[in-house]
Amino acid sequence: MSDIAILRQATVPDNLRLARSLAAPNLGPRLLFFSGGSALNEISRRLKHYTHNSSHLITPFDSGGSSQVLREAFAMPAVGDLRSRLMALADETELGQPDIYRLFSHRLPKSGPDRDLDEEVQCLFDGSHRLLQALSKPMRQLIVGYLRHFQAAAPTDLDYRNASIGNLILAGGYLDNERGLEPVLFLMSKMVDVRGTVRPIADVNLQIGAELEDGRRVIGQRLMTGKECAPLGSRITRLFLSDGHRELAAKAVRLPKRNQKLIQTSDLICYPPGSLFSSVICNLLPAGVGRAIAARPVPKVYIPSLGADPECHGMRLSDQIAALLDPLRRDLGSGDDTTGLLTHVLCDEQVPAKELARAARDHAVTCHRLPLAKDGQPDRYDPNAICALLISLS
């Protein structure tokens, strides 16, 4: 059967592979995603009904919002995107851990009297917060221990407004585990019964930087997204990792062996929707990512974001694919060779056919237009359609 036939059949409810995954998601395929931000969270919530074996390599380079407050206070990687993906993949049924899920998902007040905020923060640290009291004693003691590590290390002027309690717990666990994210992420995954694997692409405290077509250089994710700051207004020509002041050599940050293994055992690799540079491409920068992807003979799928992406100023679909492939090719030292890095581009029907034809010609990749957007929401993907396609291709 041709790829396009498989893709179209994937939307049919009685598709055998889909039926098997839905019947036994614990035996579902090993789908691997390079992502960050919140764009994939809705799809992830649906994906856990198809497979419990998805892996998510997440950017820890976020420099905006409440994550940045923690980064500045503790010189640590960003944890907000990791927490939100853990929550998206958590078992939300009563068989899971709904009390812990509610705790990790809760945010402190964004506005209101300072006294009310101070009282709620103090209740967290002394263990009397209502969401903590709902937990079993052993679990409550462990989490309060992490929160007290956080309190002991936190600056006295730390701004707690709109802070995610889950982020505070992750930060406390990071400090308690000799400044390592992996142990506390593993424990948090067990606490909320995460239906998959969530890891940082690399456990490092770094920023992303970008060279622009107009000659400027910017360092910091928040300067690129067009959300907290004005859009760049110039095309990004290259992305790099930085210590916050200077560009780091390409080999300075390497893909950890545990993440290499996830790639080596995957059944499908996906470059998913999200801010192209600061949520997707930044995960491809560590040395060894391109080589690990090229060495795994499975489908490799790019799903471009719907709607406008401020990071893609003046970029057509072919340009976005070129930007995606650039760090992978550099890691391979393969020039313009796309072999082994990308096999499919899946677009919604709103993308003009001529854009797909140009991308297929420029990059020798199979491109498809399919009805993938939500009804009445052309800037959002239908999670069921995306999950069905990926499961059927794996």
C-alpha cells in the first residue's frame, strides 16, 4: 500500500493498527518527539490513549514566564515545558493520582493582595496547604521535603506570583539531587503515572541564540517568539547554543546516551508543531542528534505549525524544512543530503499545493495535504487525526 493510502486509511475507525493500539496502549508504538512549549500538549493528551510508549525530548532552554524566574534564582535549566508535558501525559483517571495531578498543575495567584499570596506560599513550605493535605503521608513528606529545599535556597525577594507549584517542586528536587533533573523527573513521572517518557534534550543550563538575516544576533528564547517581546521582523538564518553571553562550539553540548537510546529504539521520529526555532530546532542542536536520527531506519515526520509563527518571518514551507534540516546536516557533515533525516511532511489542506510541490522538489521528501485541522479552528490540529496518522505510519 502506498504512503498516501496508509495516511488516508489512518482516519478510518476500523484501521487494524489503530484498533490494536487503542485496545492495548501499553503495547503501543514507540513514537519520539523533539519539542517544547505547549503546542503538542493537546495532541499528547490524546496520544496516551493510543500508546504509553511515546518519548518526548524537551527543550530546557526556555527563558520566559515563570520558568525564567527560577532560572535566574537558581542558575538551572527551564522546567516549565517539562512539567506541562508530564501533566499532558499523566493518567487523569481516578486510577491514577488525581490529588498529585491537581497539586502539580496548580498555580499561585497572579494578582490580589500580597498577604494572601504570602500565606499560600507559607502553607506550601510548612505542609499545611490544602492540596498537600489531600496526599498520603509518605508522598506528602517527600514533596514537602523538596519544597523546603527550594525555600532554603530561594532568594528572599523571589516573585511567587503565577508560579506553578509543579515547577517549584521540580526545582526543589533538582537542588536536592545535586542539581540533576533526571532523578526528580523520574520520580514525578511515577507520582502521576505518566504514560510515556519525558526528558530534557540535555540537562544543561544554557540559552539559545539566533543569527538574523539583517545581521543582528539575539540570545534568549523569549526574544525570538514574538510573545513577550516584539517579533524579530527578520528571518532567523542560524540557531546556536549559548552560555548567555557567547556562542558555544557545536561539540560543547552532546546528546546524552540515555536519549540516544530513545532514538535508537523508536518506531517513528516526529518534528511536531510548535515554535519552529525555540521549541523544535533547538532540540536538534546538541552534538550527536543528527547522527542518531540518520542511523535509525524509521519514518521521520515533520508537521509544520498551523497559523502564523512569528519565528518564521518570510519563510515558506520549503524554507522551514531547510531550517529544520540545517543543524542535523551540520552534525552529519552531509551537505545537502536529506537521506535518513526526513521522510514525510504532513500538512493540512489549507497549505497551498504549490508549497508542497516546491518543498518536495527542494528537499526530495514526500509531502502530503490532508484534512488535519480542527473543525472551525483552522489554526489548531485535530488531535485524533494527528495521532491516527502517526500510529499508522509507525
